[in-house]
Amino acid sequence: MIRTVVLHKNTLDYVYVKARNKLVLKLETAKGSFQECRLIYWARTESDTRKRKSRKMELQYRDNMLDYYYAEMEFSKTARYTKYFFELIDQEGKRFYYTEYDFTEEYPADGYFEYLYANPGDVLHIPEWARGQVFYQIFPERFRNGDSSNDPAGCAGWGEKPTRENYMGGDLRGILQKLDYIQSLGTDCIYLNPVFKGDFNHKYATTDYYRIDESFGTNEDLKELADECHARGMKIILDGVFNHCGTSFEPFLDVMEHQENSKYKDWFHITSFPAGITHRDYECVGAYKWMPKLCTSNQEVCRFILQVMEYWISYAGIDGWRLDVADEVDPYVWRTARVYLKEKYPDILLVGETWSFGRKMLSGDQMDSVMNYVFRDAMLDFIAYKKIDSVELDERLNHMMAGYYEEYNHAMYNLLDSHDTARFLFSCGEDKNKLKLAAAFQFLMPGAPAVYYGDEIGLTGDNDPDCRRTMPWEEEEQDQELLSWYRRLSEIRHQEPAIRQGSYKTILAEKENNVYGFERSLDNIHIKILINNSEKPAEINLSTGNGAIQKEIPLGEQNYRNFSENGDSLPIKLEPYSVKIIKFEEVKL
């Protein structure tokens, strides 16, 4: 046992408020050090040690170095003035105690941790509709051309090779025309890449935040789209590009005209005057002079961002924002936006873009979710590149989920690719069996699976701009078998509450055959998922436990398969690159 690797602090990373009368505590220990960890707690006004409460902690996650134990404390009233410490039993049965002061074999007389008071503002609030939902991401310029009258001059033909400069004519009217198709995928929320007036076909260089780009339609078209989504029971969120703007943005033009005398000079990070259109004179995205960074620490800029965000929520009825380059914006902006907007619109969703671990934006005071590129990277390394085996995958997934509050794990934007990356299918060498495995992880793990338009019918492409090909609408150009796979996975997610909301734990990770298994549980329902990431078949004896009803949830057109209720193990044969889903319902005696 490594005594030094035991860690808990009275901070948000280790204690958070689930409800005013519920606290969730986390304890980290060296991997495999202890057979049991217990939480000992009591009211600080209670001095009788015999009345202290003891709660066994659950080993929920385990990565390559640490075990992560959790316990929930529930109180009859508001959580307040609670002292606590930890009791740990190692693999040899020896007992230890861990306090804020010490790690000792002696029962502690002081040095206790203490939680003081749960304010209403401390409670973690995520929109209920966002937990486990299915996203569908659309790059508007390439999804469907529904109105040729607004096509940009010199528009390329639909289906031609995409470049960084050419236009294809996709618009909001085209999305409206395909809402039935989008709904048929089990989509809960559409995420649109930028639709405001901007430079370039991607519109990430915004020039007017209050106007839909004329090549996409009108402000009224967006409102109609939002209304039609809501009529179908779907939500819609927009891309908010507030880290930077385009060089034709009016305040930036004013700086270029009036230089240091411009009233907007502090809206940007001007490094020298006189300033021209060059990255040497102002900070921008990378060294891309066409996208100057906004000074989001400026109070006027912050107010402008909030006004834009509220305008589109109020006018069009959108359900939230995906916030571009969110981890580079001053956190004050997001904290202010959360307080200001959530007071008026408590169910709006705020999703931050980050390409790394997003914990700094997920403490309850900024975002509801982040784009989970950490998940995507693990899928690429395990399935597409075969760089890691199932044991290493398990360590990475557990490490990822242990880094966030459990509520956030159910709202994470779990993507395989996007407008900024190569398509997952391309990264797999066009092997659709591998894409199907990755999609199964997306839809069956905790989080919100995010499908990038066209993935579901086999659209492929290298990195930007090739990943932004036009959506093919002729059935003969779509992989109907793959489309059925995505629809079935989405259907299972919507039919099985344990998949959408249940807890997660690893049940199998084998180096030898690269089979990975995990379980999703809710109440008395346990759903076990087995994934064979190998070109060889595998046979698994799945532990069932006595007194459980077992049936296979089909991924194809076959009927549900019922298994015998006898025995404590179930032989399962996995074909190469295949997925099995087995449902267990505990029989209460």
C-alpha cells in the first residue's frame, strides 16, 4: 500500500452540492491500496462519538494510477456544519484513518474535515432535458440547399470537392425541409455551426451578430426553424463565436479608421498603432489576421456578448449556445452569462468548446457541458488507430469520468468528429465496422452522443475543409445499413432509462482479445454491453448473479433473445467487430 497517495480536500473538486440536503464526496487513493473505504461524519454540535454515522464509499472509477471512491451524504434539512474523516482498510486488513491533518493508524481526536453550509447557489443545476440527449450537428452551408435564390455568386455544384473558399448553397430553408429526417434519427437537439453574417463559408469570422447571413436566409427563417423544432419535441442551439470576430465587424472597422482615437480600441488587443490588417498589430486566432480576438475582459465587450446571447434566446426561442473557443474567453463572461441568463431562462444549455480536459469550465458557475474531445481521442486510439488495448482504454475512460461531477458525465457532448476534424470513418480507413463500434460507445456510455451530419450514412472526409462535404440526399448514395444502425442505437437510448441516465462501471477489459465491457444500471435494471474490437471472434462467460432475468437487446432486426435464468454465468459469443447488449432485471425476493 502507498500511504502517501490518499487525497481529499474540502474543495469543489472533492465535495459538491447535489441538492441543499445532499453532498457528494470523493476520495482518491493509490490503485488497489484498499479493500474498503468508509466515510465517518457527524454534526459539529454532537460530541458523542458513539453517534457518528458511517457510510461505505463506492469504488466507482479506477484508472492506471488511482481509485476513486464516492459517498453521498443526505440530511433531513440543509447540509451544514458537518465534520467528517475517512476510515480505510488495506488489503491485509489493517485499518487507517485519514483527516485533514494526517494519515494515521490512531483513531483521530482532531484535524477533521468540515463542510459549513449549502447555499441555494451552490446546488449544481443542469437542464434536465440535456442529460443523455442526442445531438445532431449541422454545418449549414453543406447540409441542404433549400432556396437557390440566396446562393452566393459563383456557387459550386452540390457535391463538388469542398475548399476553404467555395460555397455550395446550403441554408436554413434546407434544414427546415429535412426536419422529418433529422427527427427520424432520434435527435433531441440540433446544434448549428455559425449562422450569423460573417466572412468565409464557415462564418466563424462574424461581422454582424444580430443578423442571419443572407446566404442562409433571414432572421425570420431561424425563428421558424426553432418553432418547427419545438413542434417536433426537439431543441436547437446556436454557435456563439465571441472569442473573436471578423475584420468587417463594425467596431473593428472603427478601430482601423480612427486608430487610437476609436471608442472601440479597448474591445481588441491592439499591440501597436497605427494598426493595419496584420496579425503583428493585434492579437488574433493563431496568426490568422482575419479573426481578431475580442478583449473579453472588457466590461463593454462582456455586456455586448450577453446582449447578443439574450437577443436570440428571446427573439428566436433558441434553447442555448455552443460557445466557440470557450476556454480562451475570460471566465468572468461565462460566470456573468450563467447568472444573468439562467435567472430568466433556467433551462437554456451552455456548451463550451475545449479540446482538452474541461474541468475549469465545469464547476457549476460556467458551462453545463463541454465538447468531449477527450472521449473522441480515446475512441480514435482504441478503434481507429489500434494504439491502445482495452485495458488502456478502460483506464482512460475512468480517468475522464472521475474528473467531472457525475451530473456532468451525463451531459457531456460526446463526439467522434466535427467540422474541425477528419471524419471518424476517414480515420478508420473507411472501415464502417469500426465506425459502428465507436457509435455504440457514443450511444451506450454516459453522456450526450453527438452525431456530425452525414456520419450516419457513411459520409467521409479528411480534415477541414474535406470534412465539410455536402450531405448526399439520394438513397443510393447513402449507406442504409449504417443509417439503420444509428437509428437503432438512438432508439435503445430512448427506450432504456438505464442507458440514458444510469450509472457506469467496467465489467470486462482484456488485453488478450481486445474485448471491452461495461454496465449501465438504474434501480433494478442492469444493462451489460460487450464490444469486440478485434477481427477475431471471442467467447466470454458473462457473470450474471443469481435471480436475474436475462435477454439480449437486438441491434438489428432480430427478435429479443431470452436466456435461461439458471446459473451465475452466461456464455456469450462475439463476432469480430461486434456489439452485444444484455439486459438484466433483478428479481426482488
